[in-house]
Amino acid sequence: MSRILIVDDDAELRRSLCTALSDPHEVDEAEDGLGAMEKVRAGGVHLVILDMDMPRMGGMDTLRAIKKHDPRTIVLILTAYSTIQDAVAATREGAYNYLQKPIRHADIRDMVERALKAHDLVAQVAYSAPIFTDETGTKLSSRSGGMQKVFTLIEKLANVDTAVLLRGESGTGKEVVARAIHFNSLRKDGRFVAVNCSAIPETLIESELFGHEKGAFTGADQRKIGKFQFADSGTIFLDEIGDISPSMQVKLLRVLQEKCFMPVGSNREVEANVRVIAATNRNLEEMMKAGTFREDLYYRLNVLPIYLPPLRERVEDIEMLVQHFVRKFNVAHKKEIQGIDAPALARLKTHSWPGNIRELENVIEHTFVLESGKVITEFSLPESLRPVEGMAADVSPVPVSAPSADGSAAEELDFPSFKERYERDFIVRALRRFNGKINQTSAHTNIPKKTLLRKIEKYKINTEEFKTR
């Protein structure tokens, strides 16, 4: 549930808006800017509806104070016709949008829902903001310096209209970042149109992006509006931009330079009032050297690039991400899993994550299908993440512990001894779960029975200790 604060010196208007918004939100009120700041500083306010003309502390000063205290707080401006210019200026100071009095309840409800959606998108950036609130209002944080840079750039890019280039491996959340930029920008009321360039055949991509006239080519039996025209006044997201041909690169460059394009088979130009956000997981610098990607297009797109770090460079965020996905899948699968145990979390932290956050999300959903208890354990992880023989190549090196008090870290740095300790611990845990029964332990852990017996003998494990009396 979101908490909304209504700030206006008109008590009747405050009561009216409280009535309009109290379902499904929690609504509070203040009669001026000073009262508003007391409640904002107390914490828990997600969105502020703020009048521009108030005694003691005006709307613009209150807006600046709110944004200084917490830039994530959404502010909607209420304004009379006489102060409409002030409201427009307020959007440049960080207000999400403004409404002109008298206020229709349907309009304010619609704007509040759109503003909260935009706020949620920033929180979802690869579940990445350095500090953000989740759907319950709980404050979470990312310890990753790389993601803190991403969040800072999103805030900057939301306030300008320049082209954006998103770089990063597949699964790092590039489209989520693009949506967050759009829905927090001045173009938020326009469409967000996503296009996967690699999924469109070369013969059709020009028509798909720019449209075509009837009869422009075989099969063009009617006029078609392209994605650029469909995204008018909004944002177009060109994913996998590195996969388009040199000839299409020339046409895209013209759109960025001239702000217009020509549909296939037409002799008329169409204005391109659209922001371009492009993304790729390819090495564009190497492609430029090879002559397969134009330098001029690269520099047009690369004004303020955003690099999304892979999950293996954000190990410190894995526990937070797991908690997020546990909450998500508890709702989706109607379960009440409380978290993840330490050995399972350790396995996740040592995996190399080639599929990044998308892969982690799939792993957690996999555990929800298999886990019968209240906590995710190693036994419900996919086979590729279970610590069984032959899987060492699938995980990255285990982080090294700090040296001991005498300066010696030889034991921690010895991989064979660490592997043996972990292997023994895994077998003991498995035997305990299956009451010391060899066949069941072998079947559920995918350890061949002969191998399991050999390991039990090697580590001098007494299976009788685990049998139910």
C-alpha cells in the first residue's frame, strides 16, 4: 500500500482528495509546506500532492525541500490557472506532473496510479537502485557501486531528452532501465515502444521502423504506420542495435540527426518527435574497427552511456535479489517460503551467472516448484547448482576469507581441502534429511550409489547416526 500526503491550505479540497484516494492508498494531509516537511521527514511517504500557492512555505520551496530530503519521493503539483507557469517550472525541478484546479477525481486517481507505476519501475531497475522501497514500503539497498552509478545516471537522463545507449550482457535488465528512464521523463505521457532489432528480418526492418505506403513492395496491400511514428511524443527502445545492417544504420543516423524519416515507398517526410534509447550486448568498439558499425551512429547514441554490470560483479546484491524473488513467487505460487538457508545462498554466490538476473529469477522459481519446506535449501536448487561430483566447472571460484590473526590464510586458500570439507558437509546434510537411507540419498542428490558409499567411507561418516530411532 502506498502512502500519499496531500498538502493544501484549502481544508475542503484536502478532504475531497482524501475521499478520492483513500482506496486503496493510505492518505495523510498537511495544510502548508512546513507541516508537509515534518511528515515527509518522519518517513514512509511515497507520493506528495502539493499546492503551489500556500502560506508560510510555498509549493516550489516545499518541492525543493522534499527532493533534497529524498529524491525518490514523487511530487504532483496542484495549480490554479494563474500559476500554470510555476507548475511547468516545478516539473523541471523534479515534480512528476501537474494538474490544474478544479480537480476531477478521475484525473487525480489516474495521475497518481501512473506516477506510482513510474516509481516502481525505478525500483525494478535490475532490482537495482542503490536505495529504494519495495511494494510493502520496506527500504532496501544495493551495495554494488556499479548499480549506484546506474541509478544516478537514470535520474540525470530522466530530465533530458538525449539519446541513450545501454550496454551490458543479456539478462542484466536493459529494457527495465529503458522503461524507468521513459516513465520518469517529460515524455512519460507518450508511448514506450520496444523493438527487438535482431528478431526482425533484414528485408522487413525498414518497413517495421518507418512504415510503408500501399504498393511499396510485393505484399504491401495497405499503408502501415512504423514504430517511430507510433511512438510519436514518446520513447522508442531499439534492443540489439548492434544487429542492424550498415544500410539501416545510415537511415537510423538520419533520424537522430534530422529528426525526420521517410516511409518506404513515400516521397513525404514524417517528423520524428521521439526519444531513442538503444541497447546492445555486443562490442560496438570492435565492430567499428571491423567496419560493421558506423562510428557516427555510435557517437550519436553514446552521449551518456549506461553500463549494466553482470550479476557476477554484484555478488553482494544476490541475497537482496533472492529476497525480492521469494516475495514475488510467494504471491505467484501461493506459498509462504521464508527465505534461503546459508549453504544454498553460498552456492548462489559462487555461481558465475551467465544468464545474469534473468537466470537467478528462473533458479528461484525452480526452487519454488521443488521446495516442500519453509526455507530454500541446496536440494531444491537446479542440478547445475548442486554441489555434486563433476560440477566444479560450473561455478566460479569461492571467495577467499580474510587472513587469521597470525596472518596465515593457508587453510582458506587451499581449494582441495575446502572442496572436501564442503563435500563432506553436503553428504552429511543429505543423509540427515533422508534418515541415513543410502538409496534415497543417492536418488535425490544425483550421486551414484557407488560414489556415495565410497565418499561415506572416505569421510568416515556413520550413517547410523541419521536413522530414525
